[in-house]
Amino acid sequence: MSYVITIDGPAGAGKSTIAKRTAQALGISYLDTGAIYRAIALILASSEVKPDNDEYLREALSKIRVELRDGKVFVNDFDVSGEIRTPEVDELASVYSALPVVRKALLGLQQEQPKHGPIVAEGRDVGSVVFPGAQVKFFMTASPEARARRRYLERVSKGRPANYDEILAAIIERDKHDSSRAAAPLSVPDGAIYLDTSDMTEDEVLNCILDRVREALSHED
């Protein structure tokens, strides 16, 4: 049986990690919508295609092909998996992903994925816009302070420069932008299970999601 599980939430909520682990635990595919937008933003910005020019955006988007293969992200057959995981690209993705012309161009690509089997999709509007009919939806969040702390520790563990106050300020600003943008603003999808993970461990979040998924899917049989 093919089905869709969506996990929405703000920046830094840990959606990607939980979505990957959920997909792995269930033996299904993982769709990283955020990686798609980051890849598009990286290429558009590096090609100096400004976000305020719809004509050039449409032309540029028509020449970009994004593929997710074996856990990696390819743009026109070039692996950009490492390049898209930086704070700079995070900011670019927030700007470009808010544009209706960009979201429209990538909507079809995302909606095609369940044809290949059940998936776990994570992002900021997957349960409300991309897959509104998903069998199980989650909205996963945490306080800005908890999310900033997690990102800080993640960067430190990878040997990257990290400043907690700067990370917290960026998260608060990103929340404000994502919640107020005109195109697909961040919101809790209809029917979504709300999870505040501020005081939960990663394993606790995973187990909670798996329990809810198995319960929901048992009613689908």
C-alpha cells in the first residue's frame, strides 16, 4: 500500500533527522523537500538570478533539474549535497522558497514521488499544500531556544564555527519570515498531530511518531 507521512515545522526543529529515521524504521522512502529548495536557491543565487524578476526566474527554473538519489542531491547531474548545508544557503532558501513562481515549478516534482511507493516528506507546507491528503500528518516544533541549542551543538560537533546568540537571532527571524510570507506560510496543517519537542529526546520523538503512524495505518487496512 502506498501512503504519505508528512512532517512540517519551523527551521531547526529537527524534522530532517526524524523524517530520515522514520523512513528508515518503516522501510520506506524519504523526501527532503527542504533540500530541493536549497538546491534551487543555491543555483539561482550563483547564477545571479534575482528573486524580484519572475521572467528570468521562470527561464532559469526551466533549465534546472533536481534529483534526489541515494541520499544525495543533484542539480543537472552535479552533486550539491555538501554545498546546500550552510547557513548562507539556509537564508537564500528562505527567500527563494517564498516566491510563488519557484513553489509552482517544484510542486509537481514533489507530488510525483508517492507514485514510486510510500514516503515520509518533511518541510514547511508538505501537509498543507504539497500533500494535503496525506494519511498521517505531524507538525513538529520546539521553542526557539531549544532549536538554537540543538543547531549550536550540531555545528560544534562537526567542527564548524558556532555562536548561540547569532543562531537564536537567525531562527527567530526565519520564523517571522516563514510565518508571514504570502506564498504557503508556515502553519499547522489541518488534521496534523502537534508535537512540541522542546523537552523530548530524539528517540522519544521518533517513538512517538512511529506509534502514531502505526496506529493510523492500522485503520487504513
